[in-house]
Amino acid sequence: MYIYVMGVKNLSKILKKFCPDHIKRTKLDKYSNAIIGIDASIFLYKNIYVSNMYNKPNHYLQLFFKQIMDMIERNITPIYIFDGQAPIAKEDELLKRTESRSQRSSEIERQTNELDIIQQLLLEAKKQKDQDKIYELRADITHKKNKLKKKQDAIIHVTDTHKSNLKKLLTILSIPYIQGYEETDPLTAQLCKDNLLDFVMSEDMDYLPLQCPKLIRTERNSADEEKWLLEYDYKDIIQSLGLSETEFTDLCILCGCDYVEQLYKIGPLTSIKLIKEHKSIENVLQHIDKDKHNVPENYMEKVHRARECFAKTYTHRIKKEMLCRYTPNYDKLQLFFDRFCTFGTYIQTQYIQTLKQTSQSS
């Protein structure tokens, strides 16, 4: 599944190995009465992927509705934060992603042409009534169609229409959302540092070098229908690792992130060993073979930019009273159900009752 999750490479593996006791395994019930900032971009990609997989273009909205209702039923207030423009420091990473999408598109075209040829061979086999060949080609076509479908589903384009539709749903439900001027991460982390959010929910590990106090991620490969969550406490983590804030930031950069590529043959375990030993990337570079590890000439320039991005304090005018839920528009909600959802009448009625029980008067 080609979902690009911006973040620090292999940081979750480091934390799982060196401070597992500071990663809390929880469920959504724990966060009753909390205000949780939701990284809208991450969940747009995830939900659109599912929509593609099931050939239901609007299914992502039903998935968002379900996510929102799961929180409202537990008296959690979700606040969705939307990306603005990506910073210049991520230009290289964004270019790589564009090139990768182009390569996958070319591969899809190649496989489509290959499938067309096999289908022509199947027509010839049918004319010749070659049953063995027909069986073989049909099996091959089914296999190749499945492979092609997976590749097509994995090319995800989050459009302005996707974002606009989600914002309309949030407005109908009277769920607050914030449109950032730049990318989501620094603003959302700042809102959590300013105690306007109790937690941030995202799959992006960049929130930790951004010093986001409390991060929640979905546990992968959870067998339960109700997925487990992983909660990360920034201060507990750096204390457990025995690193200062600046050392932890340098660890994240050395591991490889969206601003700086990982150095050749320096993996996560080597990265933490080097930072613990030498305290900074400048000192690390003095003790490694730069030729062996293919250190680019502009490496430190990128490191400085990454440090600046991770250390940035985001100014905003958001106040606590702006992050409240009010009464949904039930007429428009019914139109939303009719157009975008497959819920039965009974489930729709249950959801509306829950909203009426939990919504605040304006």
C-alpha cells in the first residue's frame, strides 16, 4: 500500500526497543472528555485508499463519519487540522514522491498493455477451442488483474474536492476544523503544547521531534475489530532514552526524515548509538568515514534546515472556546446519509440520537 507517511524513518522501532514501557497501548475509551487534534491529511490518504480498494469513490466520507461518531459516542471532541503549503525544506522529498508516482503510473501502463495482449491470446485460444490454453490464460488474467488493481488503488490523489467534502461534513456535524497556512504538523504540535489539544492523533512520527506532548497512533496489524492505539509521551520518551531535546532531534534527523535523507549504512540502531556517544550530528560526522557513508556535500545545510523546522514555534490566534461542538444540522445530515452512506435507517436513527444527546447548545 503506497501511502506516504511523512515522518522519521524507523523511529517507532527505536522507541519499541529502548523505551517500550513509555509506549502505552490503549483504546479510544480512555480518552473520554478529551480534545483530540486529528491530522486530516493522514486520514484522507488512508480513507481514500480504502475507497479505491472497494471501488466506492465517496466511501472515504462514510469512514470519516464513523471515526467522528466513535469519538462523539465517548464524549471526545475531534478537531481536524488541514494542511496548507509544504515548506521549502521538503521540496526534495516531495520531488521524490512525484517521481515515484510517475514510475508507478508507467508500471501500471506496462501491465495494462501486457494484460491486453494476454486477453487477445485468450480470444485466439477460444477460436481454436484449446481448453487447456483457455484455462491457463484465464488464470493468468485473473492474477494479473488483481495485481494491477492493487497498484491502481495505491496511487492516491487527495484533491481539493476531497478536502472540501470533508469540511462540509464537519460543518454539518458542527465539528471544529482548522485550515493551516503551512503543513499540519507544527501547528497541531503547537496547539497541543499550548494545552488547546489534549492529544494529537496521526501516523506521523514527526510530531515527536516537534515536541508534541502527547501523540496517539493506530497500532498496525491489530486483530481486534476495535483497533488498539499507541500513546507516546514526548517528555517520558526523551527521559527514558537519556537524551536532551536537541540530541533527540538530531537522532530523528540522523535516522532520516522528510528534510534529510538517511545516510548510507547508518540504520536506526547505529544512529542512536552515535548520538548517545557523540551528542550531535556535527560530532558524529567527525567520527565516521564520510566516503563510506556517502555523506552529501550539502548534508549539514539540510540538517540545519531540519533543525529549524523542528524547532519552529507556530503562532496562532486559536482559543479554547473556538474548539467546541454545537448543534448539528440534521436536515443536511440526512441529505449526507442519502448521498454518501450505506447505513440502514435504524443505524442512521441511532447516530442522530447520539448526536442529539451529546451536542451542546450554541
